[in-house]
Amino acid sequence: MNILVCVKQVPDTTEIKIDPVKNTLIREGVPSIVNPFDGYALEAAARIKDKNPDTKIVVVSMGPPQATAALKECLSIAADKAYLVSGRTFGGSDTLATSYILYNAVKKIEELEGKFDAIFCGKQAIDGDTAQVGPEIAEHLGYPQVTYGLEAELDGDMLKVKKEVEEGVEIIGVKFPCLVTFTKPAWDPRYPTVKRKLAANRAEIPVLGDDAFPDIDTSRIGLKGSPTNVKKTFVPQRKTGGVKIQESDGRASAQKLFELLSGASII
Amino acid sequence: MEAKTKDLWVFVETNEDGTAKNVGIELLTPGKMMAAKQGGQLVAVVIGSGVDEAVKAANEHGADKIIVVDGPEFKHYTTDAYAIALVSLVEKYGPTSMMIGATNNGRDLGPRVSCRLNTGLTADCTALDVDDETGNVAWTRPAFGGNLMATIICPNHRPQIGTVRPGVFKKSNAVEGKAEIVKEDIHVADDQIRTQVLEIIKDMGGENVDLEGAEIIVSGGRGVGGPEGFEPIKALAKELGATVGASRAAVDAGWIAHAHQVGQTGKTVGPKLYIACGISGAIQHIAGMSSSDVIVAINKDPDAPIFDVADYGIVGNLFEVLPVLTEEIKKARG
Amino acid sequence: MNFHFNEEEQEILDMLHDFCLKEVAPKAAEVDEQERFPEETWHKLADMGMMGVPFAEEYGGAGLTYLNYIGICEELAKHCATTSVMVSAHTSLCCWPISQYGTEEQKQKYLSKLCTGEWLGAFGLTEPGAGTDAAMQKTIAEDKGDHWLLNGSKIFITNAGYANVFVVFAMTDKSLGTKGISAFIVEKDFPGFKVGSHEKKMGIRGSSTCELVFEDCVVPKENLLGELNKGFKVAMTTLDGGRIGIAAQALGIAQASIDECVKYTKERIQFGRRISQFQNTQFQLADMQAKVDAARLLVYRAAQAKQDHEPHSHLAAMAKLVASETASDVTRRTLQLTGGYGYTREYPFERMMRDAKITEIYEGTSEVQRMVISGWMGVK
């Protein structure tokens, strides 16, 4: 079993604050982390490896050179090998262009690591929240996809994926090769180990740069190759003027609230 | 591809019983305005099995034209069958824009379809506009966990596609439908569908967690203190016929299942009434519930950011407030 | 003189820091309140490779430096003093003497399971009548030819309720005093061995502190640790290392208490100002931080000396004396700065004050440390 996990290094959006004067995002000092959903994808792969020790887990990330930190973290948790896709011509890519570059990267890495039976991604990245790159990679590759995966296990020639749906969960069977995106499962991902951490520090991470894909269609990558572009960004307005209720005790406050809500025919 | 028409499409997702999911009908509301600005028709695309009810709903809520694909292979959503059907429709009719509800299935389908059509997709939009001159849709969506809004355009590719969050727009009032209804005979062979549903497990405990369709949501956060702290919340929800929600802090602590999570990494909701109990109001949470009609917040901390978005804010102990509120509602309803 | 962590050591500490924020800190109050041993944290730390930090990889250790291990004790103590002493009693007091004095067979059999964290270790020296006066051992080990027979009891044994392996001291020749003490490796299932009930303590309340009872306890011949009648040296050299771990625990408690106090004083408003704006607050906190940093240098110096196999008995004693008294002083002062709120269990200050006190007592009281230091100075 050969699994590729796609990861993205993202700012920890829970640490992002707004500059109240300039009304812009304060990005300085915000730590970079492995996108949590990608962490769940890595954990899903690691759980397959727990049961099938001959599994190989390769991680790939597209981003600036600093994204090697995210890849090293994956190595210290469960990955066996890591590749960074990083080049100036890739910058400014939207999801479609990004997925096209990653599709090329999959093909390239397969030349080195053998064909992947499954590609695991996070359901979305917490900075962009688009949930597009995974399915788009699947489309480029012509693979079937399962999104919102919680867990995955091998069952003969098929992958059984527990998928979160609005009404509960479904068990989906999909043949290899396939792509699965993962959401937050009931369990926590494992922690890195000291041994893996030390090995990850010493690991060489090959970089697939601008010239790594000679056959790539350059009109489909970067800012120019992206069908969508950002027209403007702004900090959302907050509404004001709510009613504050602070009576002498909880009972009185509750009664006041009830009067207001029923008075306004809300309940 | 080039657009063949100036039409704007709304993909109306269906349930297995052939009714429409709310979001598809909701999207007809902004769709009307956008189609007018683009100078084309508002077209609802209904795919499913036995979908008369969904077609009726689309007709009553403003579609000028409805394209229907009806077949047993579309009863249960699959990426493969739906992508094949939708792509072939787009290729045949060439709309200039298309909107899809940002449900789990919509977010599964959207990128698959846009990629096959080699066009742009903007996900999870919460505001929409159209540039009169170019017909470009200005797709506005939250990023960085709701800290930042971005307006995206797709100027040179058609159709321009966006997924739009449920609950952001309201259904229009039903009127008598006059839409032209076109049935398209599209079928997908079994072997083209590469995933199979082996088992369906409804939510453990039979609890209803349809947050997106809920009219009232009562949510708990870190302030509930533990799994047992959700009891007064559940009691109030039961009395109101509401769905129980939760903040990420409560879910991360393992007090309640992730299916209940409202916010950036959970569900985006837009109920008539949202009651936030012991939720401080991290931006990630507010991003997921700020389009609720009425927001009530109960929190001990008078400076909690949740009060900034609340219509009614109680500064107090939720364990004192909730039982009394539940009791009052029970009394009033006899 | 170079007492800082290199890049690799710092990365290990950062990794532990992330773990502590998710797994240790959120449980600290509950572990204290319920007097609950954080067993699950032991297993998770074992999975990470944190239960045998300074030992060779061939025995399942992480092969990291001693300084790194001390940094780990400090980091754990910042979040939960109970968790810190669980790791340091296991590592310093059980793994270390086996790695130092054990035979190859003993290392294969015990150290490899201890270092991977599959087993938890403990150390039994203190007796009802032999605390600071450790030489007054009443536990007896009789040579029965093909085995040892142990009789007696030990008290206040850290990790006792959960440990699989105990390094235990007993008199093998009463006539020789301290020169008649030997060390043994005792497994929890040895016949005649029993662990008593949990002591209810002022601080580190989650730590499993119990009595050990030996009633004709049968210990195999090969479980003698080190040479016959050389056990007192095993105990003393083990405690020299253990004290650095406890000193690091004290540092962690003190630093966390300052950090929490800084946060509090920046939020709390009195007389229309944040209390951090009052000069008394600023000066108090500055004094505390300077004292903690001074203690930290002593602790790291002792760790460095031990790592370099230099004499460190007196250095460890100084480090523990200063760090533990600093921790008690700092936690008392932060509680004063945080006032009524600090006194409630809503905040961690009172817990940290209770936890700090034990560092002046166990693995040698402050008075013992003074004895060691003055002895080294030749003040007789």
C-alpha cells in the first residue's frame, strides 16, 4: 500500500487578530501550523499503516521554502518521505491552478516512489476554507473521490471510508486508485515521537521546483493561469446595538429575556 | 468554454424523497436579481429521483426555466453520476453563471464539475453581486476563519461557478409557477459510478443534528463545563423544538460530537433564533452563525465578544438562566 | 559555560510544549482536585518516547542529553507538577540506577521496558524511621541461598500504585550500618510484596504516593542491584541526579506561577488601573523572575556537570536548595498579588503554592542539601 498525503502549511487562524485601527489582519507573530484537516488525513494513513506495516506514507506540500517545517512535522508524526513543491512560477495560483500543479507533482513523485494507491487530503485548509483542491486533483487524475472521510480501512481491493453526511455517517466502498478528503474524526491524531523528530530533522526533503515538470502547461499555472482572482478583501462589519440584560440574578434575567423574546414574537 | 446564453443556473440539490434541499430554493432569491443583471433567465437545474416536489418548489420560488434530470441512479448522491449529468448539461446549454448550495454534497460536486469544465469556482459564498457591464459575478466569501472577507471574480472563464452557504439567503414567498420545464434524458451506467454505499448509519442515539435546516439552535460552549453541562441546553432545545449546536471548544473537549459543531470547521447556520450559551464568541464561531435572524447570548463574562453580535445578551450564569427560561416557555405553551 | 539548549534540544522541548498544552495543562486542576494519577499521560508520553529520555537507544531510550531531560522535567512542571514528578521519579530514581549499576541482563530485562515507558518505575528508600536519616534502614534482606527474603516497609513512595518495577534498599548486614545496605530490583508481582494505600497530600495530589510492604518477599538472587553492601552509594548517587529533576520541577512551577500572574495582573483592574501598572506589582514580578533565572542557571549547571560526568553532588544540592526555596517564595508572592481570586481554586495559584512546598522536602529536604553543601565546603 502506497499512500500520498497532501498537506498545507497554514497560519493558525485561531491566533489571528484584527488591527482595530487599520481594520486589517495582523499576520505577524501568527504561528504556522500543519493544516489540521491534513493532520487528520495523515493520521488516517498512519492508522492504515498500523494495521498494514508494509504501507509507505509519502507527504507532499506546495508552498514557500518555509513549508519544509510542516513536512518535517509530518515526518516526525508518521510520514516516511516528504516532497516540497515550490517555485516562483507557482505563486498566485488559485485552486484550479494549484490542483493542476499538484497533479503534475503526483505524476513526478510516482516516478520516484511508485504508483500511489490512494491520495489523502484534508477536507479543506483553514486559511482558504475552499475544500476544492482535493476533488480537483482527483478530477485531473480521473480518480473516484470520497469527501468528508472520518476513517479509512483496507478491505481487499477496496478502501472502506467512513464518511460524514448530514444525517449521520455512511460507509463508502471505493476501488483503488482513489482520493479521499478527511474531516475531524472522533479521535485525536497521534503526537510526534522523539525518535521520528530527530530523524525528521536530519531528513533531506527534495524540492520540486519550476523546472521539475517539463511537460507542464505553463498557461495553466500561477496568477495568469488562474481563472479566479481576488478583486478585494475587507474585514467584516459587526452588528451593534443589542440589548444587554443583567438583572439581579439569573432567574430575573431569564424572565426578562423570556418577556422580550415573546414580546417580539420570536418564541 | 464560451457561454452560449446569459442564463444563470441554480443547482437544486434534492433529498432521496425527491424534495428540494432548502439551499437550492434559497438561492433562487438572489438568482432572480443576478439573472436580471446578467440579462438572462434564471434556470433551476434539478437532479434526482422522483423529483416532482423539488420541481414544484423551484417553480413556485421564481425559476424562469427548470431543467430536470430524473433517474434511479440519482436517488442517492454520488460524485460520479452527478458530475457526469451536470457537466453534460452545462456543455449543452452553456450558462454564463452557476450557483450550487455549499452543502457537503455541493462542496463535493462543485470542484469536480468546475475542474472538468476548466473554469473557476468560488466556494462558500455569503454575498453575491453582478457587475452590470461585464456580467461578472462578485462572489464574496469569508477566509481566515471569518476574519477576512474576499470578493472573487472569474472574468475570462465561463460558466463562473460558486457554492453558496445555506441559510445566507431567505426563500422568497411561494407564487404560482410559470416556468418552462425541460426534461433531459441523461443516464449514467453502473460502472461509471465508482463508489458504492455499503452501509448507512444514522446519527448514533437517533439525535437530530440537522443544523443547517434548523429554525432554532441552542448551542453550548466552553462555559458549559462538561458533557453534563449540555443537559440544560438539551432541555431548552427540546422545549423549543430546536437543534443542539456547540462551539469548537466544547467539541474539542469531547463533550459533544463534531456533528453539532457550528463555525468555521463545523456547520454554517442561519436559523431564525440562535441561543449561544457559555460561548465566548471566537471569530471562528461567529463566522458560522452571524447570519442568524436573532441571536441570544448567555455568558458570565460581560466582555465576551459574543455580545457584540447578540441581539439579546444576558450577563449571567447559564445554569441559573436556562432552567428558568425553559420553565417559562413550558408555562406559556401550557 | 554554555547552559542553553541547542536547536535539537529546543525542538524536543517545543514538541513537548505543544503536547502539554493539549494533554497536560487541561487536566492539571482535575488531577489535583480528584487526586487522580494521570495514567493516560504516562502512556502518551511513552508513545512519544519521553519516558527514557537520557538513556541509550539500544535500551529503548531516546538517546538525548541529560540537559534535555532536565528541560523536559521543567516543561512538564509548568503545566502539572504531578506529571513532572511521575516522569522524574521514573527516570532519575529507577531507570538511572539500573542503567548505572545494573548488569547487562538487568538492563535487558528491566531498563528496556522502563525506557520505552511500557513499565513505570519507582524508588524505595524512605522508611517510617528512616527519612532524612536514611542510614537507619529497618528493611532487611536475608540471603536464603537461591533467593533473597525481604521484610520491612517503605513509605512515601512516588509512583508506587502504578509502578511495575521498584529499586528498593534493604540491610544485608546490620552490623555494618550504611556499609551494610544493598539495592534490589523488585517487581510488583513478587510474592510477599504489597503496595499500601494512597497518601492524601497537600500538593502533587495526583502523584501516586504509597507505602510498600515486604512480608517474606522473595527476590531472585540476580536482582541484587550493584555490589553487595554498596547500596548506600547507589542511593546517594541516584539522589544526586534526582535532585536536579526536582529542582527543575521547582523551576517549572515557579515560572508558570509568574507567567500566570503576569497575565492576571494585566487583566485585573483596581483603582481604575490594571494592577500590572502599579509599581509594587512590577517590582515584585521583576524580583521573582530574576530569582527564578538565577535558580535556573544553578539547575542547568548541575545538569551540565552530570552530563559531563563531573562531580555534581554539591551542585545538585545547591540547585535544589535554591530552586525549591525560590518556588515556595515565588508561589506565595504570586498568590498575594492575585489576592482573593488567587486563593480560590478557579485559578492555579493556590495549587502551585501547594505543589511548590514538596520540592523543599522530597529527595532530600533543604536541610539535607545544606548538609551536602557544607560538607563539600569542609565546614565541620
